[in-house]
Amino acid sequence: MGKKARKLRSPKYRAKASALREAVANLRGQVLETVEEVVQDIKPKVNALKEIAATVKETVEEVVETVTEAPVVELKPKKTKAKTTRKSTTPRKPRAPRKPRASTAKKTTTTKE
């Protein structure tokens, strides 16, 4: 029989496990109560923010309407300078091909004898 099976069958473990389950249940109840209190505190603030957001949206829509009604001013394109081409005075010499490098064999060390 393994350790886990032995622990599950011992009366000492049963008592500890039931005490732990009870403590967890109590903590869950406390957490739920706290969450409910926080939700009740936050609801009025959320509603106030919704109202503020609605008024801001209305003002933004009004501003957008006035901007779209205004005449559009066209910008003149900037004058660009003519690009000069590079004149080569002497023709370029082709490069000499590279010499292949001599490769050296890598030495490997082993610990086996």
C-alpha cells in the first residue's frame, strides 16, 4: 500500500481534511460577501461614468459635424528639385576574385580512452 492510500485511510488525515474543507468554505463565503459589497459600491460610480461618456460622445459628434461642414483647403504640392545624376569620370575596375581560404581540420578531444 502506498503512502497516499495510507494517508487517505488514517483517521488523523480525515480530521485534518475536514477541517481544511471547512476553512476553505468559510473563506469562500467571506470572499463572496466582500465581492457583493464592492459591486454595490461601484454600481453608482459606473452609472455616473456612463452618463459622462454619453455627454462626451454627443459633444464629439457635434464637433465632427462642424468640422465636416467647414470648407476644405487644398494644399499646394511642394516643388521638388530635379535630381542630378552622378557622372562617372573613370570607369570602375572589376574586382579580382577572392582566393579560397585554407580550411584547417578541427581537433576534437574526447574523454574516452
